[in-house]
Amino acid sequence: MIIEKVINNNIISTHDSAGREIVVMGRGIGFKQKPGAEVDESRAEKIFRLDNTTQFEQFMELLEKIPADHLAIADEIITHAKQVLNVKLNPMLYVTLTDHISFAIERSKQNILLENALLFEIKSFYKQEYLLGSYAVDLINQRFGVHLGDDEAGFIALHFVNAEYGTEIHQAMNFPQQMRQIISIVESDLGITFDESSLAYERFATHIKFLLQRVYRKETSAETLMELSDSIRKSCPKEYHASCLVADYIEQTCGTRIAEEEMIYLTIHIHRASGRKE
């Protein structure tokens, strides 16, 4: 491999055997090197690939502005998250999370702390991602001697939500509040309070979470199971009415009307979570 660009002493850009642009990180791999020199592959510790050209250019631009150890800790956190979540994460996470972490470290050094208004909802609906955010905050605090807290753990959690489901970060920031509002709509309409410790509620909340993600990705089903739909409407009229209110809310806030099939599955989850016996 031939060095295309020396970003700093520990990071260079080059091409792999398939001709794809890559970033190679390793201690001293760029030290006193110049474009055109052979890459010392024995020093390579981590290789980053972003197939999207725009994303790769953004990544390169970011690397020129931030310290190498900020990239290193972001990579360490993402590697841990992949193992915990066991899902494919959007590669753009390397850009967005690295940028966020670097900015958070600098903010903390200046005693600038941001309040996360969605923290309660993030803890409630994205528990695994919040735990990853807490892991990240603890690691960053230990490594850099800063004092990031729960609010920052919540912000980092949303980056994992975004990377998991292929949405934009501003959309991921809408999810917690929309989740809370949908649950409030159902509780108010049925005159109940969900048992948040129950498995049925957990399934209901998970269904809402994935429903919102499908809405934002324009993937809601257009098929209608008419026979099932008629049966559910007759047997669970109150829950179906609540699902209609949820559909209205989603249409108002997301600009998308969910299909009848989505409403039927939502009705079933509401029925289970509400603990109704009829």
C-alpha cells in the first residue's frame, strides 16, 4: 500500500488491494512519512473503510481537526457497542460519534455542560443504548480526566440509536419524546396506567420503537389483512380506537399515515400491555 496522505503521526490514508480508500491508524505510522511512500503495515492497528465517498471525505476532514486519541477512544467505544448490540451499525457512526466525543471533551474542559431534556425517556425506552452511553462516559472521564455525566450518556446513546436503525441523528432525537407521547395517548384514551415492569409493556414499547423507525425510513407496510382487521376491530374496539389516535399523532408529527396492518399489530400490543381480559 502507498501512502496517499499523512493526516498526523498516527493516521494516514491509502487504498486497499481492491482500490478502495481507507484510513489506517497505528502508532507512528505517519511519522516522518510523505505521500508516495510505502505503508509500514506492521504498524497498522486499525483500518477504517467508508464505502460512501461523501462520508469518507467527511471522515477525513474530521480527522484533520481532532486529536488522534479522540478517534482512538471513539473506535474503542464503537467496537464495544458492536459486541453488546450484536447488530450492524451504520459506518457513519465513526464520523458522528467521533465528532461528538471530541466536542464533548473540549466542552467539559471549558466547564460547559449541556442538559439533556430527553434523558428520562432515553433511559426508559433505550436502556441498552443508555448503558453503552454510560460506559462511554466512564471511559472518557477516566482516560481524559474530564467530568461528563448522565446527560452526556444520553446524548451518546442517541448516536447508537441512530446507527442501529439507519435514521438521521435529528430523527433519533425525536424518538424518546414521541415514544412518551404515544404511550400517554393510549393511557389517556383507555383510562389506564401501564405496568412498565411487565413483559407485555416491554413488547408494546419495543413495537412502538420499531414502528417509528419504519415510519422515518418510509418502510411501513402497505398490505392490509382484512379478515384479521375486522376481527380485531370487533374484539378490541377500545384498543383499536387508541391505535387510531396514535396513527393520527404519527401523521401529524412525521407526515406519514401508517397502514391498516400496522394499526392492527399496534392494537394487539395495546391490548396485551393494558392487561384487559375481554
